[in-house]
Amino acid sequence: MASDRIRLYTLVYLALVGLAASKYIFFHLNELVFFAEITWWGYWEAMGATMTTAVLKTTLIVAYFQHLRWEPRSLTNLMLMSVALVILLMAAASFSITWATSESATRIGSGSREFATTMVCSLRSRWTREQNPRQ
């Protein structure tokens, strides 16, 4: 019984090490393959593959090392719902930031784009003064 658990945790650990090493392979694939030039594999493909492996690594860690696999399904569903809500909140925040700085914001709201630009410029100048106090 104990040896089965040790073997399971060892396999999960080796899978995590392999997934962590795959990040290097994704970004240096053209250098590692000597016999052919891979033209279809670029930065964004490597980024997508890296994000996919990050999701796989997170799933393995949560399922096995945090013992969520052996918990009741209601707790698992609660965790999945919280992750979905976090993703929705991040998407909503991203949408509101893009909307506030877009062209439609100046047409709908009175000068909201100019206000956002003024705020960014004032924050940038304040940061510059704090970084270089002699100027």
C-alpha cells in the first residue's frame, strides 16, 4: 500500500520535471533540431504550449500533492467554480481596461481617453522624479 503511494508520487514528480523541462524545449526547438528547419514553430506557439503545460502542472499538483483527487466531488466542483470565477474577473478587468483607452470611449464618455492619457503621463513623470531626484 505504501509502496503504491510512493510509486504514484514518484511518477507525478517525474511528470512535473518533464513538463518543466518542456518549457526550454518549446522555446529552443529550432536550435535542438539539427536535421530540419522548423518554420511554423514561433514565439506564440511556444507560449501557447507553455501555458498548456502550466495548466497540466497545476492540475497534477492540485490533484495529487494537495490531495484534491481523494476529496469529495463537491469540494472539487467548488475549486473549479472558483477558478472559473477568477478567469471571468480577469477577463472583465481586461475588457474594461481596453475599453477605457479605446476610441469608442472618447465618443461615449466625455474625454475619458484624454483623462487616461493625462493620468498615465503624470504617473510616468512622478515615477521619473522619484527615480532621479536630482533632475
